[in-house]
Amino acid sequence: MAYLTLSDLTFAYQGAASPALAGCSLSVGEGEFLLVVGRSGCGKTTLLRCLKPALAPHGVTAGDVALGGTSIGDLSPRDAATLIGFVGQDPERQTVCDTVFAEIAFGLEAVGVEGTLIPGRVAEAADFLGIAHLASRKICELSGGEKQLVNLASALALRPRLLLLDEPVTRLDPPAKLRFLSAVRRVNEEAGVTVILAGHDTEELFPVVDRVVYMDAGRIVSALPPRAFVKEAAGEALSFLPTVPRVFRLANGTGEPPLSVREGRLWLTGTLGGKAVTEPDGTDDATAKDDALKTQELLSARDVWFRYGRNEPDVVANLSCTLSPGEILSVVGPNGAGKTTLLKLLAGILCPFAGTVRYEGKRGLPKPGRDGIAYLPQNPALLFARDTVREELREMTGGTPDGDERIERMSARLYLDGILDAHPYDISGGEQTRLALAKLLLLSPRVLLLDEPTAGLDPIAKKQLRDLLRELAKSGCGVVLATHDLTFAAVISDRVATFFRATLASSSDVRRFFSGNRFYTTQAVRLTRDLLPVSLTADEAVAVLKERAGGAT
């Protein structure tokens, strides 16, 4: 018997030309773990919020959602709060208290749990997730991964039977992401909680979920077990396959699709018939930039130091780096390492305590505006102050004669033309990122600084962003991006550097960086190491396999 039932659920935002959800029907068994995938703006977040009464969006709703045979509209506020847990994508926007203990206890107090029972409930949730040692810590002192585990503990303390997760790991570094997903898996397996997770980052999820729900244009297209989804995926749906099954499909693999790296290596070993082709780790075959460009210095930091308070620890210490015209540099590292601080120093938003930031070899930075330095913050909504997407873009053209034409071209390039009359806060997270980027690109920057630019972007949008950044680099624009998305860094970067102990470490060309790492690397490298010439991406691995297959015939 289904525990959660969606019956022809339809939802439309006020004034929208088309519904965000259109006739969605789905039955979810108690204890199931579902993964929901689909393009940015396809309705994933709207769907999850419609399942949580307190977070339901404002608009016109039709159809019904039932939990345990009761329509969620008939649940008391207390039952709705306790039975249905929700964790969103931004750790910063979900906390309301100063300390970890108070944050986990907040929901219990709000629903009227007896005071003597609260410490035990807090301790149970914290112990289960392995964060009991954080109980007395201040929220502001935690990393992004720790904050997200606290948000999960806050939901679990209420003992929900249904847990909704909306892009919960999109802003977490790779180790923190693994810790969070491991905790969610334990919640599902050991506590029997039904879990529905919407997200684009599917690498670690396909091996553990029961079904993959694919959405398109507000509709549920399919709800299949992972291996069945891999077999039947076609068209755009192929883009949502993780690296291992994607290699299997694109290389025309036979038999049951592998889902994990372990399964993938067993399949690959069998496919190769024991005839592995290897190369030494760290091989450097990166495409070189034009030598004349490489010798130029567009933006640089020299011996830079920064701390947020006189008695605070150094966030940046004796850091030096350079960016050449047309170069793309990715900075990776854990949450809280200082990547965002570095971008703000390069943008001139923060001033170093010591050292210098130079632009075109000269001390100081250009004034904000056209043909200068543009900074995309981690939260793109910080750039929005108008009532429509169109007005946001017009703000950047300044009434110039060709302003509308430029807006039209940029909207088409970043796929915003269908939402120009929408409010910036009513569009999806991925669409907000594209809007913020469009605003910056209308300024024709010479340096583009991007903080987590792929957060909330679906795989297809990431490819579009990749092509756009490469085009900008060819025109001489220098790009620095801080990212946790190692696969994106692998396909876009000329150089990659790790932010470690308040400075940049292990900076090298992209192939040497990822092929030389055992853990801080891509799934494709893990799959192919010692079996094929190290491949950074699924497409590289497929190309090698097809070349070998062609040579064998």
C-alpha cells in the first residue's frame, strides 16, 4: 500500500502562462528512497514544496496529495510539521538560532514537545548523525557541510516519516557531500524514513535509490528503478545519467548496467578482456594557450594576507596567483577554506591587510562597470532588485540604443527568453544563476569571477555554460571560478588549484591535477585508472573505448 500518493497534482503560479506542475501522479511506498531529476525549472522544487504544507507555494492548485491515506490539506499544522521533514539547498538560509543545540531544539519547542523530553530528542538526532560534538558550537562557526547536517538533525528530531530534500548537496564540497548522503542513506535504511531527493548531482545516488523519477515541463515522465532508467534513457534523459552508467550506455555496453565505480570497473575489466592500456599518472597533454597570451598578466595577487577581524585567524595567508587573458582557473577546496574570500579580494570587494592585487600589471583595480571585473556571488539573488527578469537585464544596458537588441541576444543565449516577464524570485535556482550571469555579461567584462556557478544547474545547462565560458576565454576574457563541481572543473579549466591552509596549493594544469589525485578527482578517473589512459570525463572514456573497439575490428 502506498504511503504517499499524488493524484493528478497540478499547480500554477499566479499570472504564469503555463502550470509549473501538470497532472502529476505518483505512488510512493513507505520506506522508499526516490531521486527526482529533470531540467532546471521543470518543477522539481515546486513538487517538493507542494508536499510540505508550510512551504507550499502561492498559486492555484488542483488534484490531491495524501499521506498515509489522509489528504495533507487535512493534516493539523503540528502533524504536518512533524510527519514531513524538509531540507533545502542553501545551508545558510535554513538556520534561525545561534547554537547547534538551540537550532535542533527549535522545531521541537515550536510544536510543543514537553521541555524535559527535548534534550534527549536533540541528543538522539545529533548522535545518529555523528555531530554530537558540535552541540555547543555556534552556527556561524560551522562549515557548509556541518550546517547541512545540523539542518538534517533539526528535521530528524521531529521524527518525520517523510523526508524531502531539495538539492541538499549542491553547495557542499565533495567530502561533505559524501558525509551528508551517507547520513541520508542511514536515515532511510535504519530508521525506515521515506526519502524523496530532488537534485542534479546523481553520482553517488543511483546505487542507493529505489527509483528515479524523471520530470519534464512540469510532468512526471517516468518513475523507474535505476538500472531500468539507465536502459531506457533517451534524448535529454541521457544527460542525467551518472558517469559510470553513462559510459556504459554511450559505449554500447551489454548486460546489466553498472551503477557504482566498483561495478563499473568490473564491467570495464570484462570489456577489455584483461588488455588494459595504462599511462603514468599526471600525464600533461593539456592544450596550450597562445604563447603571447600566456606571458601577459591580466589579474594577479602578490603576497596577499586577509583576516575578518584583528584577533581572527588568517583566512588568506601569503597568497600569490596570476590570471592570463583567455585563461580559465578553477579553485577547489573544502567549505570554509577561503575560496569566496579570495574571489572578493580579486574583485575589490575586500581589501587585503597586506600584499597587492594588480590589474594589467598595475596596482589597484578598475572601477565597477563595463569592460572591467565582474563578480557572480554564490547566491545569485543578491544581484536582483527589479520586478521582472526583463527589468533586471535592462538595468545593465543603461538605456543604450541597442539595449533591447543586446538583451534579446543574451536572453536567447542563456535561455531566458521564456521567463522575461517572471519575477526573479519566482524562477528556479538554475534560472537565477543564468539571469545573474546574463546581467554580468551585458557589461562585457575582461575578468569574470564566478562563485559556485554550477549550483542548481542541470547537466544540459552546465554544457551550455561550458560552451559560453570557452567562447569568452577565446575572446581574451580571464575567468576564475570557485567550485565543488570537480567534473565541471575538469572540462572547463586550463589550471586547477586547491585552497588549503589559507593559500593556494598544488596548482597545475587540469589533466595533471585530476589524474594525479586519488580522492579529490572525478568519477571518470576513478573508473578508468589503471585500465585505460586516464580519462577525466565520461566522454573521454567513451572515446577511448570506441577507438579500441574500432582498432579491434
